[in-house]
Amino acid sequence: MSDEHRDGEHPTVGTYVRVALVLSVVTALEVGVIYVRQLAPIIVPLLLAMSAAKFALVALFFMHLRYDSRVLTLLFAGPLVLASGLAVALTTLTGAFLVFGR
Amino acid sequence: MSADSSGRVLHAPPSALAGAETSATVLGWLTTVDHKRIGILYGVTGFAFFLLGGLEALLIRLQLAVPNNTVVSAQAYNALFTMHGTTMIFLAIMPFNAMFFNYMVPLLIGARDVAFPRLNALSFWIFLAGGLLLNASLLAGTPPDIGWFGYANLTSKHYAPGLGVDFWILSLQILGVSSVIAAINFIVTILNMRAPGMTMMRMPVFVWMTLVVQFLIALAFPPITVGLIYLMFDRFFGTHFYDVAAGADLHLWQHLFWIFGHPEVYILILPAFGIVSEVLPTFARKPLFGAPIVIYSGVLIGFFGFGVWSHHMFATGMGPVADSAFSIATMLIAIPTGVKIFNWVATLWGGSIRPTSAFHFAVGLVGLFTIGGLSGVMHASPPVDLQQTDSYFVVAHLHYVLIGGSLFGLFAGIYYWWPKMTGRLLGEGLGRLNFWMLFAGFNLAFFPQHYLGAIGMPRRIYTYPPDLGWNAANFASTIGAFGIGVAVLIFMVNAWRSLRRGAPAPADPWDGRTLEWRTSSPPPAHDFDAIPPVSGRDSFWREKHGPRRGAAAGVGPAEHDATVHLPAASHWPLMVGLGMLIAAVGALTHVSLVVLGILWTICAIFRLALEHHRTPEHADQTGGLGLDHRKMAMWVFLGSECFFFGTLVATYLAYKGRSVVGPEPHQILNIPITTLSTFDLLMSSLLMVLALAAVQRGDHRQARLWLFGTALFGLVFLGFQAYEFTEFVHRGFTLQQNLFGSTFFVLTGLHGTHVAIGVLWLLSLWVLALRGRLGVADAVKVEIAGLYWHFVDVVWIAIFTLVYLIP
């Protein structure tokens, strides 16, 4: 899809409301699953996945990245990925989550 | 537009220059928003700090000239090397680079100014506030004495009880704000304000290196900002981020510092690489050999620069896996650096060389930086690095990079662009004397330090006994340092003579290749009478000497703008800088000054923001990519914020479970209450998009309603947070309780501060809407406020999961 075409689109109020509903439901699910004992083995990746989904919904629809120029996506997603990598490195190199033994 | 017989645009002044500033009075300089004047302000201020840092260096070398010397005390020596390092990096080399970014980048891309001229002025005044604050520590008699790296826990209240470290923390924070604002400004300028026809790959290499450096600044400064916030909280409020007894890991500071510190090396050196990439082709009268490869190499250096920081920490014992990973990454980064060296040499090969002063300095960089680079590659090997760490070998290495690289490059730039900036030529004879004196003095000062380090002389010792075999090399090094001082004096004489009675410089004294030579020396306030057409790399060269010389091949003729809008002068940037300085001084003296400074700053920011709210020329800020400057700037800022919050969250996770006393998170966190506040914040994002949609369609009533609703939901979130914090404190869980308390309150508190700023912003828009001053044309202002608000929302989504939900 060309940038011109992306710029031309705008989500409707209905889309915004649907996104908000999904965000609410996922938030409720996030809180709910921590009380389900059977999900304990996969609780961390499950919570991270739901959190990432909410993050993506807000960024794509409320922040309009889905409709705006790809330049803006690049300006945000690049640092976001790099920052996530650094955060993982920092966490694994320091403190309680030390993966690489000293 | 008028044109001569060859079709080139003649430089007739535009018929009107709305808002153009020409005042040469002191007030004119204090309120200037002209990128050229701001560039000169950076240059002059940076040079003053450079002289101060140089004086500190000479005192260091005097002390080390002979064994058992007593020129200064050990305490004063510690302060000298701390102030020398901090000054040269943050207050000399960085502002020298900023001088060229400011003055040259708009000219090189064919723009009339930067994207945000008043923010540009703001960056300078905040920089000056930070520089003055740091050096005020000398006047106060309590300079910092902890090294420019400030390793924890030497910076703790226990080991550094005076105000020196506080001066250092606050000034670095202020300087960081200045740098990030400038970085965002230049990223938008370069991406969105290029002349028609100037594609990314047609940009001069200096502009490319500037772009890479701005990304490095925007992304590398937040981690050190967070590290400094932790240090500030430890010292001011008794938290435990760097308190080993409370379970903290001192590696945290080193990681945060070097995540910033290593990209900082490239922040200092890449602009010099860019300058050399402009100077060598001009004086070799050849295009830069493999220019795209030089550009890709610069980008790769910037990218790899984020993955090598721990090679500064091999001696701390990170373990073999981490050592290996950072060792390989460090070796990899040598490849693009080496590529550049070969490309510069290949540019000279077969060229028609004109050995000007600028050329001398550029070639000097190629040779001297290669030496610094080779000693750098040695540090990539952990076993070798262990022998060299904290020895004079490292001092030699870093000075070969930062003087042999950065300073020689900057001198090349000064000799190259001085005629453009001042309208006068520098003396070539004195210029070459300047070069040879600097070259000789520098090598005499620093080459022997490789040897000193190899035979065991440690860094940061203020004296040494006479029987270690270090005497001759140290004495030679001191002689060399004074040689550098003489070289700087020669430059000052040259500059003075040029300004007093230097030969007038023509528009294009070097037969240049890039657009800055297409306008007069110095350029008019509006830079170009007509935005120059760009037909390829080295466009001006093609225009003069290409197969279709006399015409800009492939593009239409430049349009001569009948009216050019230049922003009017503003004193509000200066006021914001002053407010920040007052607040920082207050943090060192009395809390009432902090309150005064913060209120002053907030008021000045409001005045700055609303200064041109209704000015028609400011309404449309759409750039060459079809994107609004402000919107692009907000996205860059949010990218920078990813690093800020990423660091905060990573620290929280790294310290999770390390507290030596309770409570633990699961004993105290109230998930049901926080779920409600999370829901509230999510719904505020819905209201925000409804507000934006209403403003875009001109529905004032709905706009007011949804804007107020968003702000109200934000206030409710803050209410939840205030309740949570109060409840915790009543239960004995405070900032000072344990590591969990320190990380939890600082992370969520800083997020809450962001929410509070957002609420203030939304209420301001709501008041504008109430007054009928928020029309459809202002939709972008609501949109960028919305982007900020949604970002605060997504950060909370992450915090809610990582802090509250994950067991």
C-alpha cells in the first residue's frame, strides 16, 4: 500500500469503539488468567502476548500507525525494537535474571 | 527570478523577508532563532569551554611532568581529570559538532532554517545553563572528583559527601535535555526539509553522519538519564539503586553509563568523519570514492555502536559468554570503520591535490584515527583488554580517537567552512603552522602514553615514584601537551587576524561541491534567494563542471521565492534555560528556588508554545515527505522515550527479588485497584481519539467535551496512583524501604509524572477550545498531544503486565 493511500484512510468512530472494547476484554482476560492454576506453566508468555497485543492495538489504531506514513512507523518501531533488545540484555546481564554466569 | 546567460540563478534578494532578524545587538544575539547565529553561539561557547578544559589538561600534565610532583594535591588532581573529561566531551567537542550541525546542515540540504528554529535556540540556552552549572562547581569550591564516568558507588553520599557530584548530576541532566531536543530537531530537518531533488542518497556525507549522530543522541541519552535519576534519588532521597548492602548490583551503573558512553564515542567522532568526507573530495578534486559505502558504513557504525558497550567492562567479570558476545561485536565494528579509511585513501589516489590547511587536518585525521582505531581493536580481546584496562594505554587510545579523530576533523571543518561562516579567509601559512604544531605536540603528548601503559603506569594517579622507568615518557608527554596549547594559540591568532583584516571570501573559495557554496559568504538571513535545484550527489559541482554545466541537469530551474518567511526572534528559549538553571541551583541550595525555577520554566514553556499559536505562517508545517514537522518530531521523541522506559522497566526486572528485606511485590500490590486504573487509562485513549476526530471535523462542542473527558480520566488515574502510594506509605512501604520500593516508586512515579504533563497539556488545549481558538487548522496540535497520551497509555500496558501481573 502506498504512503499516499495510507494517509488517505481514517478509522471510523465505530472502529475506535471496537478497539476499546477489545482492549477492555483483553485486560479482563489478563487479570483473569493469573488466577487459573492450570495456566501457571505458560502464564508469563501468555501475559506478555496479551500485553503486546494491547500495545499493538493502541499503536496501530489510536496512534494511527496503520494509516499513517511508513516513515513514522519506522521512526517508532526501530527504537522500540532496539530498546526492547537492550532491556533484555540489561536484565540478563544484571541482577536476579542473570543468564550468563560470571 | 533572474538568471544569467548560463542559466544559473542569480542571487537577488527576495522582495520581502517577513519576520527576518538582522539585529546585531546583544539583544539580537540573546533572542536569535537563526540557525547560523545559533551555530556561532555554540562555536564561541564551546571554544571558551575548550580553553578551560585545555587549561585543566595542562595542569594535569604539569603535575605528572616529574615524579613526586606537588603542583596540585591529590584531591585537586581528581577534580581536574573529572572536569577535564566532562568538559571536553560535553562542553567542547559536542558543541563544536553542534556548531557545524546548526550552521551547515540547512545550507547543505538547501533549506532556509531548521524545522524548529525556536527549539534550536532553546537547545543552545539549555546547553549553556548546563555548562555554567558544571563550572560553577569550581567557583563554589566543590568540583566533582569522581571521573567523567562517575562509577558507583564512589558517587554515593558516603564516599562523596560534598556538592560536587550533585553539580555533576544536575548539569549532565540539563545537557542531556539540550542534546535530545536538538537531536529531534535535526532528524526532522534532515528527513523533511531537503531541497527538491535531494534524495537521501544524494545528501552530503556530513549530513548523513549528522543524521546518524542525532539518532544516537536521541536513543543513547535516555539510559544515562535514567542512571543519573537513580543516582540523584540515591543521594537526595535515600533510595538503594547503587547500595550493595540493600542487594543492588553496581554493574547496573556501568551498564547504563556505557550503553550511553560507547555511542557517545560515535556521537563525537562521526561528525568529524562527515567533515573529512566533504574536505577530501573538494581538495582532491574527485568525488568521494564509494560514497554510498561510506554512508552505509556510518550507519552500521551507529547501529553496532549500541551492541558493544560492555567491552568497557571486561575487567568487571561478566563471564565468558557475555565477554565473547561483546568481543565479537567490537571486532565487527572495526570493519565499517576500516572501510571508511580505505575509501578516504582511495579518494586521494590519483586526485589533483590542493594541500590547504583544511586538507592537512583531514589527512591528519585519517592517519591519527587509524592509530586510535588499531589500539581500539586490541581492546576487543578480553585477555588483552584486561592488561590494558585502567592503564595509560587506554588514555593514549582515547586521545588518538578524540583528538586525532574528532579534534583534527573539527579543525578541518573550521578551516574549510570559516570563509563561509565569517566572509573572511583564514591565513594559510598560520593554518599550516597550526596543523604541524598540533600534529607534533599531539603525538609527543600521547604516543609515549602507549608505552607508559604497557609498562604498567595506571590512569588517574596524581604522582609516581622516580624509579619506575616512567620519567622520560611523562616529561615528553608534558612537553607535547604544551605544544598542543601553542597550536591552539596559533589558531586564535589566525582567527583574530582573519576577523580583523582577513581577505574577503568569495561565495565559493574552494571550488566546492555542495550547496553551501552556492550562496554568499556569509549567507544572507534567508540562506538562499532561491531554493537550489539538486540533480545528484555533489550537485553544485555538476552544475559548474558537469556535462550539462550551467544548468541543473534533470530538474527544473530553481524557483525564486517572492516572499520568504523567517521566524521572528524570541526571548522565551532563553527564559526556559534560565528557569532550568534556577531550579538546578535550587536543588543544590534551597527548595524554594526549585519551586521558583520549575514554575518559571513551566510558564516560559507555555509562552514559548503559544507564541505563534495564531500566526498563519506557522499553521502549515508540512515538509518534503508530506508529513507535518511536529508530528514527525513527536514520533522521534516517542522513540527516545522507548529507551527511557525500557531502561526503567529493565532495572525493575533486574532487581526483582533482590531486596534483602520485605515486602515483596505479591505482598503489597493491589491488582483489583490497579485493574480499575488501567481500564480508566485505556478508556482515556478512546476519548482522546474522539476529541481528535471532533477537532478534525470542526465540531467544537464535541472537541471540548472529549478533551475535558480525556484530561478528567487522566486525573482519575493520577488519583488512583495517589491512593496507591499513600496506602503503601501507611503500610511502611516507601522509596527507602528496599530495592523493590526504590524501583517500583521511581518507575511508576515517572510514568505518573508523564501522565500529569499530559493532563496539563490536554487542559491547555481544552482552554484554547473553550476560547474558540482551536480550529480545524489546529488539529495537528491535538494529534501530537494525542500521540503523547496514547504512548503514556501503552507504557502503562507494559508496566501493568510486567510489574503487577507477572508473578
